[in-house]
Amino acid sequence: MTKRTAIVTGGARGIGAAVAYRLAADGMSVAVLDLDEAGAKNTAEAIRADGGRAAAITADVTDAASVELAVGRVAQELGPPTVVVNNAGVTRDNLLFKMTEEDWDTVLAVHLRGAFLVTRTAQKYMVEAKFGRIVSISSTSALGNRGQANYSAAKAGIQGLTKTLALELGKFGVTANSIAPGFIETEMTRATAERLGIGFEEYKTERAAAIPVARVGRPEDIAHLASYLVSDGAGFVSGQVIYAAGGPKG
């Protein structure tokens, strides 16, 4: 693979960290963007300990100035970013009648505004290089999920954004795709179990029972798929939403 620089947002832990590790193993220089400075540094240090090239960049993906500064640093320190994985996210789950405007705005801002701002800032490097790969993390919740009106709306918006990016940027050698994970074993799903008052192991067992492959997902499952979608060999795959959920969705 030609030496490339990738940005992974929300790379401090979970799916983002797994994707960052995988892309570094693929030979890319990886910028780990996260509001959690310590977590981002941990991911970058682990990559470097394995012989990879990485930098931890603190950024608020909801703030245009912060994103502009962060992406500029990536270009200076690691090289022009031509791969972006939009993974940063938060949850503020609640039923509609209990959901506050702040709950709504926070989730939409991090997931959807964040993906927009990072992609808008990085696309100029892709257009100049006549090569680019954009992968944005959606969710099976885009199909609707009780107690997640904000999260579901944001993840559905990611899918619409992805298809539009594919149409606008394809002529420049840039592809845009979305991965929609099902249940993945992360700190976020652990927090969901806690909110429901269920032990995490019990919660995973319950969820696995409804998954055709009879197990819950792991961050590495998503990292493998992201690795393919950002590769040179995926140049004819664009505008797609791929459900990685252990069975058919969508």
C-alpha cells in the first residue's frame, strides 16, 4: 500500500482505537483524534510501541476551529491526510418525553456535525492527491431504536451524508462508505447495560442470543472492515452502508 496518513476520530478507545491499530498495522501513519487527551496518547503510544507511526491530537470535533487546527497539525506532523474514519460519538439515551434539548444537540453535534466538519476539512487533501477514503461509523440504530431518538437520527444522518459525499467526491478518486455496527463489546455498550441495571456479561449473553452468528461483535470486527474500505482495492466501492451486525439488517 502506498504510504498514507489516516485520521481516526474517537480513537482513544473501543472501535476507534481498534481501527487506529489496524490501519497502523496496514502501514499507514495514524492521527488519533479525541477530546480525551490521555486516551488518545495511550492509543498512539501503543501503535508506536508496535513499530507504527502515530500522533495523538486533542480535538473537539464539534468545533470548526478546533477541527481546522487539528487537521492542519496532522498534515504537518504526519503528512496530508487522505483517509478519514469518522468514529467519534457519545450517547445520551432516554425516551422521547424525557430527552432534553441538550441531550439531542450533544449527540447530533458529536456524531453528525463532527463527521461533517472533519470530512470537510480533510477533503481538500484528498482532492489534491486524487485519492481519498472516507469511512463513517453509523449503527443499526439508524433503523430505529427505543430510547435513542437522538442517536438513531444522528446515525441515519451519517448514512445520508455518506451517500452524498460519494456523489460529490467520486470524480476526484475519493470514496465514501459507512459501516453500521450491531452490538459491539465496548465501554459504550457496557454503560448501556449499567443504565439498564443488568450485568454486562448477562447483557452480552442476551444480545448474542438474537444474533445469527451467536456472538456479540468486537471492535476488531469493525476494524477489519474499515481496513478493506480504505484500501486501494476498494476503489469501486462507494456510497455503501455495510451492516456489520452478525446477520442481515437494513
